[in-house]
Amino acid sequence: MPRHRLLAILAGLLAVLLAGGLILRTGVLDKAPPPSLVGGPFQLVDQNGRPTTEAALKGQWNAVFFGFTYCPDVCPGTLQALAAASDQLGPKAKDLKIVFISVDPGRDKPEQLKAFLSGPTLPGNILGLTGTPEQTAAAAKAYRVYYKAVGDGPDYSVDHSTAVYLMDPKGRFVKVIPYNLPPDEIARQIRDAMAGRG
């Protein structure tokens, strides 16, 4: 290989290495990912009628689920699975709160929420939240949750997202826990997240 060509290749490699060093020194590759699009401010009331904001999600892990109390299967089944998963966390269960946010503001007043959440098969460490139609819509939008009333009359149903959102003690979104996982898998995913394993 001619000497001038070898020098050109070496100069090119040196430029690449210098550029790489500059990128690392300026932190271009070290920047944190953009903030999550899941979660955010809300103003609701809990099952005891107390005004509650997103501040209630600070200080512990939260499994946030949107549903409604007249739901025949998905909502009670998901809450029961979360209760069983919480039991499997052992001592770590004290660091987890289950949050149920109603997407049925017309029927799910605080007293209805309280009666629903006091069932023997539902979690004891649960926070139920409801609000006006506008407050409900704002909370659902913050969490990118879909919901829509279906049918007419007092026995209407509500279609809604079925995923559980795992939030960290700073109120930041960590991951989606898909619908219909068995409790042991839910517990494993929560335990891994608490341990920083994603």
C-alpha cells in the first residue's frame, strides 16, 4: 500500500477516535432518555371522598389500573391477581400500593368505590380514585388510557384499556404489566423492577 494512502487511512481513523472522545466528553451519549409519556398530574377523590392528586403516588411503588366497579370480569380479576401478586412479594409488599382509577364517573361515586374495594378478595393496600367526567378524562389522558361507554340505560358497560401501569416511588412510569398474567409472573415483574432489573 502506498505510503500516502496509509497516512490518509490513519488520519481518518484518528479523526473518528477524536470525534468519539469529544462525544463522550460532552455527554452526548450519556443523556437520559426523554421523560415518559405515561403518567402526570390528576385531581380526583379517593374512596373516602378525600381530594387526591398524583402526589399520592410518591414514596412507594404503584400498580395503577383503570376500570369500573360494574365491570363483570376484567376489573375484579385484575385486582385479585394484583392482590395475590402483592402477597407473593413478602416483605416488599409494604412498598407497593395498588391504585384503581374509575373510568365510570357517572356511577362510581366514592361510596360505590368504597363498597366495591372492600370485597374480601380484593387487595387491602388499594387506593380507589374517581372524579367528575372532566377529571376522569384528564387522568386517562395522562396515562394514555382508552375508555368508552357502551350501550344505553343504567346497565351500560365501559370498554377500557386493561394494562396495569407500574410507577416508581418518584411517580415515574416504569413498565406496562399486560392483562391476564398469572400472579406469580406479575410478582416477578414487580420484584425485578424494584431491584432495578427492568
